[in-house]
Amino acid sequence: MIINGVTIEDTFAEAFTMRVARIVITGKTARWAREAALKLTGFATSVIGCKCEAGIERELAAPETPDGRPGVSVLFLTMDKESLPQQLIVRLGQTVLTCPTTACFDGLQAAPDRLAVGRALRVFGDGFQGSKVIGGRRYWRVPVMEGEFLIEETFGMQKGVGGGNFLILAEHADAALAAAEAAVLAMTDRPGVILPFPGGVVRSGSKVGSKRYKNMLATTNEAFSPTLRAIAPSALPQGVNSVLEIVLDGTDAPSIEAAMRLGIRAACLGGVRSISAGNYGGKLGPHHFPLRKIMTASAVA
Amino acid sequence: MSDVVTLALRTAPAGALELAAVTPDRLAQLAQREIAALPVRHGGRAAALGDFFVVQGERAARVRLEAEGLGAAMTGGELLVEGHAGRDVGVAMAGGTIEVRGDTGDNAGGALPGAARGMVGGEIVIRGNAGDDAGARMRRGLVVVTGNAGQGTGRGMIAGTAVVFGETGSDAGRWTKRGSIVACGPVARPATFRYACTYRPPHVRLLLLYLRERRGLDVADRWITGRYDRYCGDLAELGKGEMLQWAGE
């Protein structure tokens, strides 16, 4: 399959089931909601080192948020049920609670699994906190120097998908970066999807474990590293001199698939040789995203 | 033929009383005896309207429902009262919503005589004026008065919220432990409430937006985004309650 001169390889992306929460942060202005969201989602690229993966899903206009102020929707994922509330409590407490003017709301109200995040953070109020039930939902009012921090008592948790991906194999680094930027732009503001890496792009796709260092959980993927083509088994065709990866996490597989379709199409630019994807042979992750099938569906649509 | 059909409650129903057959258009066609024979359901069983109400007048499309304690101790569902209601509306209620499109008497959302607690959950929206002691001894829940409220609104509140868009009478919040009284209009505040600060309370914004968007109340922007004076009280009690008085935009 060839799109705009770029080969879509006959392979698939393999993704995992994760736990996801959606956090809606509002502020006096979009700027302050964004400031809190950027801190909250900072250092949250990969569970390998960050214990969670998070990103901005999209910005919300004032009429879309519970308190009618500009907001940001964040998706926050962990590998297991237990660590999601732990990570949320630590991170919301240090980033959103501290940020001027913000309030914090649950964005997965229908999810039956409830995480008592606001209930844990209320104790910052040292006994001066109070709660309010509004429209059947409980909120905590935590007194702070600025005034009051309002946070919903519980946040919904549901199964999500982590590790959707595709690889951009390009003739040179500039072409890889331009294609990656175009792909990220095409996938920005897609509901149910985040791109947890810097600017949405990864340059250091990894393999599991290490050949040399026992304590390393993940090390460089030499098969896709162009500088090692001469001394290690390579997966790169001749003429490919740089590879960038896009990683997608989301609330569900169809959302990720829809975003991948847009992103891959946008990445098919001059200087790109092929689009591939990372997988583990199909045995580890329950979610498979076959690239050609995804792109064929787009041709039909 | 009379101007109005008056239905005065004579026996408080022990269970839920469904009055689906009692509509003004139907009563306009019926004689007094036929009205009393209209089918109602009480606790799911068939009964007659006359079993519970004294019927006066006939063949009139205006119906006046005279009842006290409407929605008392209700735990869920929605009760809509078209017109004025008597005293004790939603007394000791635990859940659900009551909307009164008119005035109410005293003790709306209040407590039964001698009871330590008033309403413990649910919402009462009074699109009119309330009598005295609205939300008295409330433990949880919401009482909203779009008009004026009499004396003792939220008196002895344990928690919960009372919102008055009009004028709030004297002794509001007296003996309050926790809970909030939001006064958009003038309020006679007991001396045992102490000024804390002037700010824009995020929960008031959320609450008033909820009332506007979900309950269809005509809440002005200046109340939603405005500044409020926060008074803590009752300091003769626990003092964790508050009175939030609108202070401008």
C-alpha cells in the first residue's frame, strides 16, 4: 500500500489495556487552566519511568465546563487500578491545587469505578475544608491563601488503551520531524486521545529489557537506530536515515484508530519512505492496529 | 358550576399518593360527587380522591390544592406543585426534588416537631416567597427561594444550602453549625456571624449555574460571577457555617 509515495508497511501496532481518568481543569482564563494542565501532564510520557502517562486531550470553551469557565481536558493513564488514584492524588495536589484560580472536575461521570481523589486532597484543608453536594455530585472546598480550591470528590476510572503507535521512517531527520509535526497537528484535539510524549513525538523508541544491563527495563531499539545499521541487525530499509515514533493513548481503541488514520495520512510527506509500527509479535497486548486495514478503511470512508 | 374546585387534604397519605387523574381540564367537566370518585392510587393500590380530600366546588378549571406537608419525608422522585403550597413542604425529606410554582408556608424543608434534623437530602425549589424557617435544622440538601424568605431561614442548620434571591428575613442562620446561606438580596444577619472576606466562591458559581441550566431558574449573571461577603457563624455554635451575601459584580 502506498499513500502519496509513502509505503504503508504490512504490520500492526500493539497496544495495552490501561486505566484512564479524565480530569477537567478550569480557570479564570484559558491560560491558567492550561498552566495547571501543563504541570499536571509534565513528566508523564511513559509508565516506564513516570509511573503514568498523561496529556492534554483538548481545550474546552467556557460553555462546555461545569463552572462555565475556560478549561482543559486531560487524560491520565496508569497500568493498573491501584496506581491511578495514587498518581492523581500526588500530582493534582502539587499542580492543580497550587495553581491560581483553578477548579478540578471529573470528566468520566458515567464510569462506575470511582477514585476518591478529591476526598483525599480535602485534608489539605486541615479541618477547615467543607463539602457541597450540587446536582447529586459532591465537591470539596479547600481553603487556600487565594480563596478556595474546589475539587470534585471522586473521579471516574475506566479501561483505556495505551501504546498505540506508528513509526515514520524518513530519508533524513528533517523530513522525519516535518512529517511527525504534521501528524501531531492532524491528531490534536481528537476526543479520547492523547499523545503523551514531548510535542507528541518520540525519538527513542525502545525494546523491552537490555542485552547488557540487568536493571534496565527498556533500552534503545537498535533495529530502528540508523547509526547502528552496520553493526546490529537492522529493520531499516536502505535510504532511511532517521525514524520518529508517535505514541497514542486513549479512552478506547476506535478513538485511537481514528486518530492514527488522520496522523498517518498527514505524515505521508516528501522525504518519508515508509510508515511502520511497533509490536511485540502480537502476544503481549490485546489491542492490534493493522496499518493497512486502518488506511483502507479511510479510503472507503 | 363554581369558580374553583378546592381539594383540602383530610387524611395524610401513608404512602405515595398518585393524583394523575386530577387535572383541571377534567375537573371542569365533573360534578362534585364525580370528582370525589376520581381514581387515585395510594401506595400502588386503587383508591378514590374523596378518600383523602374534601372536595368543594365543581365544574371549574381552576383547582386549588390545600395540603400541608406536601412531599414530607419523600426520598426520591419529583413533585411539582402548580400554585401555592401550605406549610411543611418537604419537611424531613431525604431525596428527590420538589418544585413549587408559588409561595409556601412556614417550615419548608424544615423539621418535624421535636425532631433534631430537618431535611436530610433532596432539593426544594420555591418559585415564589417562603414563610418562616425555610430549611430549618437542615442536615443536607438544598432549599431555593426565588422570592423573599421569612424569618429564621436556615435556623439551626447542621449542613446543606439555602439560597434566597430576594430578601432574607431576620434571624437567618441563627444556631447554624455548618451549612451555607446564600443571600443574593438584603439579609438581616445575626450579630453572631463574623465577617471573613469578600471573594467569588467557586461553589456558588457552580450551584447557581446548576440552578439556571438544570432547574431552569432565571439566575442573573451578576449573581453567578459576582463577589460575596463571607460571614462565618453561628459563632455561638460550632461556627463552621457561612452566610454569603452578594456584594456586587
